[in-house]
Amino acid sequence: MDSPRDRDAAGRARNARPRDALGRPLPHGAAGEERAPEGVPRTPDEALTEAQRLLDAGRPFHAHEVLEDAWKAAPGEERQLWRGLAQLAVGLTHAARGNDRGAARLVERGADNVAPYAAAPPHGIDVAGLLEWARRPPAVDRPFLLRDPAADAAADPGPARRPRADSTGEVP
């Protein structure tokens, strides 16, 4: 007999199974990684900061969830951008899982979605850098930066972050 689907308080289907660091479902009752909460309202700056923090920690799947929330909440003129950012993070997730074909597809889709914003990128997003990153075959050991490090350095004098995730999900 099939068990009923997990649902949230609003009745939306949610998978309550625990997940590993790369978002793969684990059996019910297994110890999993803490998940990024869904549906958290964030400003674009907060979403980018949280997604970058998760990328820095080698958690691209969780970064994708933050970017997906931003996509769903974005005004119409920015929805394609946020969708593309989420797709790029999913592409990195697939690469970390060893799914090179899926990674290439998602990175290509993500790049196609962010490319129209290259001339005037909103929120300090490094669209040109993301497109350069996306043009190379997906690899988990390449930097994935949401913002231009120079722009981040101007806003935050701390060191520029270069997130990398290897197959263990650790940041080298």
C-alpha cells in the first residue's frame, strides 16, 4: 500500500525524507543534513548572501533552494534571472553527484536564462562571470560566484569568497 504524500501546513506536497549534503533523498529515519527552509521571504541581497554562504559550504543543492524561493518571489522582470541562478546551482549539484550530462544541461539552461541580464545585471550579480563559468564543462572544483568579488569587496571589506565543492561536498 502506498503511503500518503508528505504535506506542509498549507497542503502542498513536500518530501519529508531526510537528504544528504547534495540533496539526495535518504530513507525515512536516516540521519540527514539540515535542509534550507523553503518559502523564507528574503530580499535579493539576503538571498544572494545566503546562497553564496551555502555554495561556500559545498551545499549547492541547498543554495538552489534559496535561489528557487527568490525566483518564485521575484518581480516579473527578474524571474528569468533567478530561475537561471537556481538552474546553475542545480547544475553544480548534478556535477557534484557525478551526473555530468545532467549538469551540462542545467548549466546551459541556467546560462541561457541569465544571459539577457548581462548588459545591466541587477543586485551586483556577476552575470558575465557566471556566463564565463558556464561556458566551460561543469566541474565541481571551479569557482562559482554569484557576485563580482570586486563588488563584494567594496561592500564588505572581508576576503572575496571563491566557493568550491568537491565530490565530498567539502570546501577545499
